[in-house]
Amino acid sequence: MSRSSSLRYYILARLLLAPLMLWVITTAVFLLLRATPGDPVDALLGPRAPQAAKDELRDKLGLGKPLILQYFDYLWKLLHLDLGQSLTSQGQSVLEIIQKFFPATMELAVFSMAIAFIIGVSVGVLAASHPNTPLDAGGRLFGILTYSLPLFWFGMVLQLIFSVQLGWFPLGTRFPVTIPAPDGPTGLYSLDSLLHGNLTQFLTTLYYLALPCLTLGVLISGIFERIVRVNLKQTLQADYVEAARARGIPESKILLNHALKNALIPVITILGLTFAALLGGAILTEVTFSWPGLANRLYRAISQRDYPTVQGIVVFFAAIVALISILIDILNAYVDPRIRY
């Protein structure tokens, strides 16, 4: 079987497995929410509300039905792209909540990924190009620390230093109330401000993004650093690199034009996993920094027992991770001709 045919079969298999993965995730979330202690009706009306009012609201929300009927109702709505209505935001659908809050999370994730990639690759290259030196040991230590530090603790430490003590960065908001926020089709303040040519809004957006993105980006960068350092060390010992040295090619050109390109191939593979980690880390980051994103809204929905909102946001995140994972696999197959499926 040719490489192109095997790749087509692989892509088809991944596309067929994606709905199965989403179904498993939605089923697990559905069951876990109903297995945890607490009642969403009590969260809405309070534990001292009359029992008649509780029963009426429970029937209205469909929570009085048997569990299996609730499950099939949920799957039927999901197949029709109906994520339901929020229990805590009356008159607002889960889809509207996603449209409102996701741009803030997306902006946080994109800038954090950029910071993580730049820092991780830079430290990894510096450590690998100076083996058995203090720089190499420092790179290993950097990878261990950034991978193991609790994100919420690191975020609070940065807030105490740079916001509370030094007053360099703001706290608890995405944009100041004294300046009109960028208004555009994407909801991404950085992109909308550029589309309108408003440099003040763009710089203000970056200023408010700086600390939360730095927190998340630095901790995620350890993944890139470890992968780049290990693979670049192996690549620098390859035969074609030794041949390039024998031809008198400068070490800097060997590093950038020969070794680094091949060492970055595994980085493409872990981009999807890193993005999934970013979405998971975004919850802690947004809660720690009071960032008004979808992950923070998910945390509120979990604490308020808002079943439809939790289920809808988790399914939305899972669909994004599945899609990006497929795209990364396809890109990796085209970048690395040695891959066979």
C-alpha cells in the first residue's frame, strides 16, 4: 500500500473515531455530574425552598425523569446541535454562553502557546547545544520545575510580586472600564483592535494579557523544552551532522539549518496534547486571575450544578481537542516523510 493510500485510510479512521470519543466523553460527564452529591434545584432555589416549588422546577427542567430518559433526551438534542439552556443564566442558551466567553479563552490560549513555544524551544536549543555544561543542567532543571509547579500557586506568586507589590500589571479583568473595549466580529480584543487600526486598544489588550499568559506559557514551556533538548541532542550526534562538520560548515548553520529542523518534528506531534493541556490549565489560570473566559464560566457552572452548561462546555472543548489532534497528525505525516500509517 502506498504512503498516500495509507494516509487516507488513517485520516478516515481518525475521523470515524472522533464521534466515538466525543460520545464517551459526553456519557462520562453526564453520569459523573449526576453521581456527585448535591441537587441543582437546591442550588437554584435554596435548600429552604418549599418542596412543591422544588418538584415543579425539577419537572420543568426534566430532572424528574428516569436517568436513562434524561440521557437519551440529552443525546437527541446533542445530535441536533442543541446544547440546552443554562440553569443559572435564565433565558440564555449554552451556545450563547460559549459564543460570549470563548473568545477570551481562545485569546489566552493562543498567546500562552506562543510564549510557551518561544521559551521552551529557546531553552531547549541552548541546553542541547552546550551538553554537559551548567547551561545543560539549567535546562534540565527548568524543564522539571516548569512541569511540576502548581499553576495556581505560580499564578498567585506572580500576582503578589508584579501586581500587588510592584503594581506593574492589573488584576482580575480583561480590559479596563475607562477605555471602550474593542468591538468586532471575532471577539478577540487583540485582533479586533488591529482590524480597526486602534493601536491603543491593541497595546492595552496585550498589557492585560501579559501576566496570565506568562503564567500559563512558562509552565507549559517545560514540555517543549524537554522534547527539543532530548531530540536536538540526538540529532547533533547523527551521521549527517558529523558529515556537515567535516565539510567545514559553521556550527551555527548546522544547528539552525540541519539539526533543529529535524529536532522540531516531534514538537509538532505534541502540539495537540499541549493545546489540551492549555485548555485544562486555562481553568486554573482564569480562576486565579478572574479572567472572564469560558473556562472560568465552566468552573462557575460546576459549582452551581448547572448540568447543561457543564455538559455543553465540556463537549465543546472535547470537540476542539479532537479536531486539533487530527489536524496535527495530518500535518505531522506531511512534514515527516518517514511516517507510515
